[in-house]
Amino acid sequence: AAEAMQKAAQFNPQNLANTAWAYATMQHDAPALFEKVAAEGMQKVEQFDPQALANTAWAYATVQHDAPALFEKVAAEGMQKVEQFDPQALANTAWAYATVQHDAPGLFDKVAAEAMQKVEQFNPQDLANTARTYPTVRHDAP
């Protein structure tokens, strides 16, 4: 974690997302690293592709690392790129925002609309994960 923190400023968006994802997947508690990745990610969020956006939100929700400013930036960028999200990215994004209870009604509306367009591409788990997020956040899908 110390090495990643030192080099985080040099990371591209993919590196930032992959670092957060890897530490979250391992359930490795590295709050200082998550803070550094969030700070760097907020500066580069416009460069994140849909998978990096979804993976970043998923990682922070998985480790329950509070990063509301990052979630705001990811939501804003995600709303602009939601049409490029695959079903897993849609499901992971909705799950992440519901898990941290981050209020992002515009994002939830756009995810729901895009999910409806791609519903036949969803596997059963991604479909269930997406559907169950809406009652969790008390948000009606459009």
C-alpha cells in the first residue's frame, strides 16, 4: 500500500480503479491508500471508462470507505457515459450506490433506463443485483 500511495499521482485512471478494486477484493484495510486514490481519481474522473467508474464505486462500497465527494464525481461522469456501461457495470454501480446509501437519483434513473435497454444481455445475478438496489434506496425506477 505504501508503494502504491507514493506512485498514485502517476497512475492513469485504469491504474487507480484497478488498485482500489484489488485492495477491495482482498478486503485489505488500507484507508490512507483509499484516500489517496480518491483524491487522484477525482482529478481524473473524466478520463475513466465505464468499467473504471463501476469498479471504483464497487471497491469503495465493498470496503465501506466513506468518499462522498468521489461518489458525486463518479455519479456525474457515470450519467454521461451510462450508455457505454455493460450489464455488469450497471449492476455494480447501482449496487455500490445503494450499499453506501449515496443519494444519486439522476444516476439511478439513468442506470434503470439503460438496464431496460439491455435487459436481455443481463445474466441472472446482474439482473437481480440491479433490481434489488431500487427498493434499498427507496427509488422508483422510471
